[in-house]
Amino acid sequence: MELTVLLVLCLVIFIAYKRNINTGLLGIVAAFVLGFFILVPAGKTGLMVPISSAAGKAKLIISGWSSSMFLTLLGVTFLFGIAKVNRTLEILTKKIVFLVNGKKSLLPIVVFLIAFVVSAIGPGPVNGMAIVAPIAAQIADSEGLNPFFMMIASYAGNLAGGLAPITPSGFVASSYAQKGGVDLGYNLLLNMFIAFTLTFIVTYILMKGWKADEGCEVKPQQTVEKMNAVNWFTLGVIALVIMAVIFGDYNIGLCALTGAVLLMLFGAATEKEALGQIPWGTILMVCGMGVLVNIVGYAGGIKYLTDALTPYINETTAAPIMLLSGALMSAVASASGVVMPTLIPVAIQLGSNLGLDPKPLIYGIVLGAHFSCVSPFSTVGGLALGALGNNVDKQKMFLYFLQFAIGSTVVGAILVYFKLLLYF
């Protein structure tokens, strides 16, 4: 039974990738089949027995749908969807870019910093990449900079700030850790910041970013759009939401949803426009996979997997192995929707089995999942590739992104093995 549910989980991910179907939808269907027609454990006894009541089976399956996670993802993406619709974030980032005063060598650094701030204040890696990547591509095209370099600057900045506790990805990681009794605090953000700041610095050096000033100066901007009252009001509401979460310890989902409704009441965006910006597919993927992972856990799949990994894991190898596991899965699946919900419970169980601190294992999973998410098969990599103009060789960029994902994952695993990367 334990092996069966794990194979079903792998099959769901494989079919979703091959057929381009939302993993969450397939996850819910798979949970239904497993819960209603295949044996599941009764209580905490570990005995595999069928639940006779259809209502009991349905209750078990539905319990895997996290209402708190749904509300948080809905609220945050709704709020920042409005900021995207009324162009608040776009105008803000463009204004910051114009401050480089003719220094092309500073543009990749500015893009990195913008991506970090935009991602960290709420949108997270995917939404942040969707916002910043088109701007980075436009800068690369207009100023004659390497488009791959500018996409990596955007990617690294988004990931450096993307696991802040108020972002959807940070919330997913923290919530699954808390379910296992592990409080990540701000250390997860610290690890991501260090890892992806180093990624950017190394890339800047290898790409010789400082030599960009050897050509012509940055073209003078013809017009600089001013922030209007709606833009300032939007920024003010976002700031209030962030302060309420950080200093007031209020629920981020409820605060973000309240802020979004307040913005709509004052005409910052229409309901149709704002709802159209919510990534329903991503929300369904995250929550739907939670339903399947819940059934996998009840059926003993997670315990089975941790028992299988235990002989190969010790204090030295645990984090690198989990990093590589997260990277391999994230190359073709969502880091927040599939990888973290699946592997974080495994890491916690492994830590319990081996008497290890589970935090390095969790950090390894999260780092690996995001080192490889620049793969063109993953959402972030796909957004980067899609943001590039038609004048760019997409096939060449496809290979560059794939090679970068593999290279950074291998280097990351080596650094983690020698304890040069994880801080907790």
C-alpha cells in the first residue's frame, strides 16, 4: 500500500507534465480513487482497512484541502494582481531603473534589487518573475545587454526574496514545516537570500557585467510616467498590509483580501480585471496536491519513503540528498505546489528517525527546488523564456536556462555538503 500511493503520486506528476494538465486537478482525482477504492489506514494504528462509510471517505479526502492556504494564496495574489492591473509595480520599477544615470553596468544590479524587493513584499517568485522579467527583457533589448544575463538577474533577485514569510511560496514552506512542529522563522529567507545573492554575484563576474559601460551610454528616457493618486493609494494599502502582518501578527490572507477589496471600493481596479490576475491554476495546484499528499501520508507513503532513504542519510549527506531530490522534482513540477508539500513532511520524518535537526533538510529541499526552477520546464524558467522578444534565439536560450539550472544545482549540493551554504 505504501509503495502504491507513492507510485500514484509519481504517476500524477508524470501525467500532468506529459499531458500539460494541472497537477492539482489530477491530485484530487487520484486522492478520490485512493480514498474510495483502495485501502487507507484507520486512525493512527497503521492497519490498512477500508473505511466503510462513504461520508467518512469523503471527509478524509476533503480534510487535505487547506482552507488557510487557499485563503492566503487568494488574498496575496488578488492584492498584487490589482497592483499589476493599475500598473503601480510596473511604474515603480521603471522609475528605479531610470536612476542608473547612464551606467549600463548597474542595470543588472538594479534589476536584481528590484526583483528582490518586488518578490519579497508579497508576490513571491512566480508572480515577481511575471512582473520583472518583461521589464528586464525590455532593458536588455533597448540597451544592448545580454538577454540571458538580464533574465538570470531577474530570476536570482526574485528567488533571493521569494521565500519571505508573507509570500505565497514562503507561506507554503512555513505552513508545511509548522504542521510537523518545525518553526522556520526568518532563517528560510536568510538562506535563500545568501544562496541567490551569491548566484547573482558569480553570474555577474562570469558574464563580465562591469564591461557593459565600454559601449554607448544608456539612452536618455523620453518620458518618465508619474505615479498618479491610484498608484500611491495602492502602494499605501500594500504597505499597511505588510505592517499589519509583521507588527500586528494578523493573518496575511485576511489582511491581503481586505486590502484588495478596499482598493476595488476606491476604484483602483475593476473586479473583472482583478479576478483575472489571480493565478487560479497555481492555487488549485497547491491546494489540490495537498489533498493527495494528505492521503499519501495517511496511507503510510511518507513513512515508507523516509525509511527507504534512512540508510543513505546521515548528518553530512542529509541536506545534499534532499537538495538534489527537490531539484529533480522541481525541474518538471511546481516548487510550491508539488515539491515542498511532498518533501517537507519527508524531511521532518527523516529528522525524527535519525535524530537530526530537520531544518537543514528543509532548507536543502527549498534551495534545490528553486535552483532548478529556472529550468524552461518549470514555471519561473518558462516565464523568463516567454518574456524574451522574437529577436532572441529562443532555442539557444532554452539550452542556456537548462544548463544553468543543472550547474547551479550541482554547485549548490557541493556547497551544502561542505556546509558552506546553509545557515540556521
